[in-house]
Amino acid sequence: RHENVRKTWDVSTEFPSEMVVQAYLNPQVDRSEEPFEWSEPDVQRLQEFCEKRLDWSHEFTLTQLDPAIKALSTRTFQTR
């Protein structure tokens, strides 16, 4: 089915981006020794981000975020 697809690929001469290659080879890593702590997401700011930066409608944003928000509210915590 897909044998001919490879023949029509158009790869840019800038691929892969040198910036992407350097980010892969030299990742910026947080070397903090402080223990990591999870916190609840700021749902309002997340909605605003999706609507403004991703150009999602309010309704679409809710359909995408609601399942994740509901899952967060019902999760159980594992202790160590």
C-alpha cells in the first residue's frame, strides 16, 4: 500500500535543523539536587494557553482537557 509514498517524500535541505541536532546532543538538564515535587496544574492558565497559543476554541479546549483533568482528580498516590 505504501510502497510509493517513500518516492514522493520532499525533505528540506535544512533537515534536520542544526538547532534540533544540538539540542539532542547537548540537552539542557536541571541538575538540581532538590527532590522533585508534583503539583496540581493551573487549569485556567492551561485553558488560556490552548485557546490563545494553539488557537483552539473554548469548546474544543474543554473536550481535550476535561478527560485529563478528571483523571487527575481521581488518581491515587503511590507512596514510597
